[in-house]
Amino acid sequence: MINTVFSQEGDRQDRLNYLLEIVVEENDSEYDYSYLQEAFEELLDNPVNINQSEDQQKLAGLMLLDDIRLAFLKEYIHSFGEIRSIYELQYVNGFDRKLAYALEPLIRFEESREKSMLTPAKMIKYGRHQLIMRYGRVLQKASGYKPLPDTQWIEKPNSKYLGNPDKLYLRYQYKLPQKIKLSLLAEKDAGERLFGKDIPDSLQRLISGKHRSGFDFYSGSLYYEGRSWLKKIVLGDYHASFGQGLCMWSGFAMGRSSGPNNIKKYASRLRPSSSANEYAFLRGGGLELAHKKFGLTIFYSAGKIDGNITTLDSSRNMASEVSSLQKTGYHRTISELQDKRSLRKKVMGTNISFRSYTFKLGITAVNTRLSAELKPDDAVYRKFDFRGRELLNLSTDFDILLGRTSIFGEIGRSGNGGMAGLLGLSGSIESILDMSVLYRNYGRNYQNLSSAAFGENSARGNEEGIYLGAATRISRNLSFAAYADLFRFRWLRFRTDAPSTGKVFFFEIMWQEENYRISFRYRLKQKENNFSGQESYIPAINAYTRENFRLQLNYTMGEQWKFASRVAVTNYEDRSVTTPGYLLYQDVAWYTRDRAFDLHFRYAIFDARDYEARLYAYEHDLLYAFSIPAYYGKGIRMYLLLDYKINRHIECWARYAVTRFDDRDVISTGLNEIKGNLKSEVKIQVVLKF
């Protein structure tokens, strides 16, 4: 007897928010989740066949299914035949009502009857167009936007922003389901210049050739996906990812997830970029071919990137030496604009793979060339950082499925001889306990400019660690999950002038009924850094600890009201001094019966006097926009989000957020300094679909 009823249509945006929260609420970190949002949207438009292995991998790549559940799914289909309904899916081990509800709008149970042949008539009939126009700005005027006499500006070139505080975003996209995707994007960040020539001549010479009228950032891509030997073609801006991210991974990636069994990465190989992220993408083209169980991917990228210039070649107006590569994408001041597109980066790579039902093997080679010498400073902790113009990376990755157990890993080598590797295992014991183990060892001299493997450090080098995770369903309603990650750094790090260690412990217990969910989460993180209170030529290191406690209740009332309540506490301890941080918020969401209009509101109270005791919380935002602010200081924060679907072609969004601080009269510093204790932001967006 099944007492759960699933709507055949449901509310699209409600489902989309639900899917995002499953992933985002697990992490509470400042990642760019626009890729996930777009991928979920695409699956809502074009559900995948849950009975096909290749389609199942697409769900795993979006962090909805792990290897264990994939193995259970394949085992069930092998024993009982293809799954025919969402109700039958709940009989598969590891699939409960919550997961079935999340997957229901993304999957189908039979092959699409649509013919795969591509014709102009089909492109016109089935093609879908989307145009997004977005505007946003902080309402209070920061010091960087205030009028400044030319004489003072010339004397201090970086004392003022070049543009206004408006943030603009424009994107057009054409999609032919599971075939073609064309994307064009233009963006201007707050403080960047759009039009105008009212810059003093002496400053104009400093940024000669670095500024043209129009948006600061443009992006475009053309993508084709086939079903036979020609799998993918991508031109323009795109992402490439292989194996476990040790050798090559661009775009969305997380170093560690709060999901105990989400330790394995599912590489998409090639995919188009439609994000406004101005650094983590490739610009060029790629090709993916397949024949039976073998695959070949070739890609090339050649584009200009930002770098902190230390030596300038004036004849080319390009850098000949840079101290680091810029990743912010901001070009608001004279110095930021000088660093814009100051060197060229070329990336060439290939991946050869073999795939069967139970075994996968891949070999990846990537060559990166810079037009300028990358020369970091001489700090001791940077001794093993990459220096030079050219870097070669090689790796071998594998994935073995043994019943309900997956064994995977990757071994990589950089051009200087540095080695790195990881080995992971995830499996299930009697369908009761899911477990995962991952060991990583990244040599201190391993160098890579495009790595995103599992780890604590942002740079995948100088790290060794072991991760243990487990999850179990104690009863129909009660579940428990936990993990421990122990790691060490054999060489020095920034602000840590000695080898050091660290650890992270996490557990969560959750009770879920049909209309409400309550969970308690605890997380402890301990690392070591320099002991600043001691005067010594070689500072001693000191362990600091950050504890997070979180109690959350999500509940619904009928079909129109949804609520979420959270109490979060952080304790930051350094040298036996404990600094607490608190966050309490109440979310309210209301929907009309026809789902044409919905409203999201939050009222939050926070008190985190020390920045190290800050707390993060995901906020609902516009389509393809994300807000995960750090709650720091003492005050209140509120936001109101309105979404109005005028008809099936036009959807309008509006968002207003305000933070009032009770412990200061000045917000932020430098060019972002705002006089007063209020900071508010407005965003407006119109989405046209035709």
C-alpha cells in the first residue's frame, strides 16, 4: 500500500528550488551553482530514461544519485526488468519518498518517440528560445562611487571606481532538446565601466586598449550532442572535466560535500559554458568521439586571462611576467583594468577512455602554456608552486563496479615530476548501511592550474588525508549520516610556517514525515596556523577550532504555504579564547493555487562579532542567480522575492534584500565603505520564453 501521491505536473519553480536546496543546503558555501540550476532546468524540460545506464549517469553527475544507489538501481532492473512508475522506484533499495519526489520530474520510464534525425524543420518546431534580462544594484552609495576631483584621481588612480554601481546581465539561449544548445551572454559587474570617456587623459594612457564601450564580459558557445559515434562538439566557451578532477576539471566543483557518500566526481567530459564566471572556463573548441566501448576527447583553448603584472612588455601592451593569475573577474579600478586580459593562456588536451558495464579506464593529458612568465613571490611556502610558462599534466583514472561496491581513483603527474593520487571506495552493507572511504596523497611538488579533486586545499598539492563516511536509515522516518576527514600538510602553507594537520567531523540526524522535516547537524573543523602572539623567527603553530551546530525545521501547510526555521550556532576557538556566532531565521513561502505567483520571505537575526565565527545560509534568488551571504557582525537581515508568471512566455522576478547592523556605523572598508548601518540591494529580472 502506497500512501504518497505525486502530481503529474507539479510546480516547476517549486521543484527547481527543492532540487537546488538538496545540494546547496548540504554545503552552505560560496560556490557558483548556476551550472546546477541550468542542468536541473534542462532535465525538467527533457527528462531522462531512468532505465538507461547512460541517462542514469546524468543524474549522478548532478549529485542526486551516488554509486551505491546506481548499483541498487541497476541490480533491480537486472532482476525484475525495467521500472514502469515512480511508485515502483520506491521499492529499489536506497530510494525513499524524498528521493523519489526529487527525481519524479526529471525522469521518464520509456524511450522518447521523437526521431533523432536533425532537420531544419525540427529545429524550428522543437527549438526553444530564452532571453534573460537582469538588473541589480546596492542602493547605498559606497565611497568608490562618490565624485572625486581629477587632480586627486590622477594622484591616486585606484581611489575611485570607473563605473556606476549598476550590475547588468543579458543572456540569450536556444535549445533543441538533447541536440543543440546556443548561448550568448553579456555582463557588467558593479563598478565596471559601460560607456563614457570622462577619464583624465593621463589615466586613459594607463588603461590604453583595456577598455572599450559596452559590457565588460562577453561569452558564447555552440554545442551539439549526438547519439552515435559523434558524441559531442562544442565551440566557444566551454568546460572540460575528466576522471576525479586531479588532472583536468574546469567549472563547477566542490572540494568536499556534506553528503557522506558524495565523494566521487562524475565527469561530463565536455559541456558548454553559460555562466557569468569570468575565469573557470576554456575558450576554443572540443570534440568527443565514441566507438563501441572506446572514447576519444580532444580539446583546445586559447584566450586572454587576467594576471597580476610585475613586468610589462610595452611593445605588445601585454605582461612578460606575472606574480599570480587573477580569478575575480572584476575590472572596476585602474589597476584591475590594467591586469585585464594581460596574458594569453593556451590549453591543449586529450582523453582516451574505455567503458564497460563494470569497468572504466581513462588516460588524460593536458598541456598549458602561458604567454608570460608566472613567477610567484619568494615566500618559503611557495617554494613548490608552479613557475614558468608551460606545464604538462598526465593522469590515469579508473572506476570498478563490484556488485554494490564501487572502487575508483586517479593518479596524476605534473611536468616537474610531482605525483598525486586518490583512491576511493563506496558500498552498501545489507542495504542498511552505506559507507565510503577515500584516501588522497597529493605531493608537495605536484603542480596543476586546472585541478579540482577532492581535498581541503584549494590548490591540489601538499596534502594527504583519509575520509570515512557512513549513512543509514534507522527507520522509515529516521536517518543518520556522519563522516570524518583527517588530513595533514607536509610542507608550509599560507600563514602556517611549519608542517601541520587538521580534521573535520560531521554528523546529521533527520526525522522526516510527509509534511515536515526536522534535522540536527554538527560539524567540527580543526586546523593549524601561525601563533601570532609569539615573537620568533620561525613562529610556532597553533590549532584553531570551529564548531557548527544547526537545528532546522521545514514544514508545509496545505498546497500554498511552506515554512523553514533554523537555529545555527558557531564557536570559534583560538588560543583558548572562544568566540560564538548565532543565526536565527524564519522563511515563509506562499504560492497561488495556479502557481502563477509565489513569494519568498526571510527574517534573520545574527550575532557573529568575529569574522571567523561567521555563518552561511542559502537564500532564494532570481533564476540563475545565487545568494549565500556570510552573516557577520550583529544585526538583522530580510529579503523578499517575488516571482510572477504572466503567461507561459513571460516570467518576472523582483528581489529586495536589506541588512541592518547594530554594532557599527560604517559598513565595509576601502572603496566599498558605506556610511551608516544599512545595506540594501534590489534585483529585477525578466525571462522571455518562446
